[in-house]
Amino acid sequence: MARLDGKVVVITGGARGMGATSVRKLSAEGAKVVFTDILEEDGIKLQAELGDSVLFMKHDVSKASDWQAVIQKAEETFGPINVLVNNAGIDVPEVDLQDAPEDMYRKVIDVNQVSVFLGMKYVVPSMRKAGGGSIVNISSLAGLIGAYKKIAYTASKFAVRGMTKAAALELGEYGIRVNSIHPGFIRTPMTEALINDDLERSFPMRRVGRPEEVSSLVLFLASDESSYSTGSEFVIDGGLGAQ
């Protein structure tokens, strides 16, 4: 029996990178997956690859109306939602605090932080209909320690960590678990150009992480195997944060 048989999953930022890897892994384990992104072409290609067990929707995660549409479509297509993976996020280049533009700061907060609030807010009624569920919020190692010259990104990822704990306290009585994942440096299309031998040797495990390693943790938290884990931080950084 597959580990997610009968479960309905929503994954944001699912068209490529870590999100796409999670879409593939969770659907392969029996889930019906609605995945969303602003990258429409990539999303349509992934849907064609995986077939009827998945549905792609274009989605601005910072807009409440888009979230309501996603939840409604997921329920109409597959049924009440059991799992939400808040994966969508953006990063920005290093910038001095004194030079950081206000509009950049607000954009990062909207996409990385407000989206998580909206996703949790609008999925709760559906999860209560399902009899419970699991919310997995993708934070970052920068949600545990500061990231150099990335005040907006650090603020947003610390906020995701805190919101996870507050939501876990509130939603536990409904059988809804809420946990955060904190990846370190993971090889994705967004980070590929930054990776070289010197960088990899600087990490305790002497390499960067793979998206499949993060998606395996997503799968664990989405499944009933993690049934007594809530309000917790799951770090996957190859020891980077231990230095």
C-alpha cells in the first residue's frame, strides 16, 4: 500500500525545483495532488507528465481570492484536502540593510510569509471536513539563523517558523498537524549557478543537498507516519547550521 493512498494534497510553488520533486514523490505514493505556481508553462508540462493524479493551477499565493479558488477546485476535483505544503517562495540578491528597497522587502514578505498565513487560513475548513490533516510549511535554515544581507528573506522565514508553532497550538484539537521544514543549501535551478567544488567542500557533509532529500521529509510529514509530530522544526541542511 502506498503511503498516501486516498489523500488529497495541495502544493504551492510546485512547477519546478523542490516543489516539483515533491509533486512527483507524493503522487507516486498514491496522493491526488493539486499543485500551483505562477510558472504556467512548467506547470502544464509537469501535469502532462504525471497524468490524471495531478492538477495544475496558476496561482498568486499572495492573493486571498486565488487561494479560495485553489481550495474550491481541489475539493471539486478530488475531495476535502488532507495535506497542504506551503512551498512557494522567492529569494533576492544580497543587499545592505541601508540600501534595501521597501517595495522589495514587502514583496518578499507577501510571497514568503503572507502566503503561508492565507494557505493555512483557507485550508482549515477543508481539513476539518476531511477529519484532520497535515500542513507542511517550507521555511529555511534562515528561519533559524540570520542570512547575511538578506533581511527580508530572514524575516519571512523566521515568521513562517513562528506561525507554524502558533497554528499547531490552535489546530491540534481538530487533528490538524503543522510543522516546518528548514532546508539549507539545496541544488535547484535557482541555485545551480552558485554551486562549485569550493562551496561544496565548505559544508560539513562536503556537498549541497538534493531536492529528493527534502521531498522525502515532506512525504514523512504528509503521511500518518508523523502522526504525533506537530509544532516542530525539521532541519535538513547537511550540518550547515551546526557550525
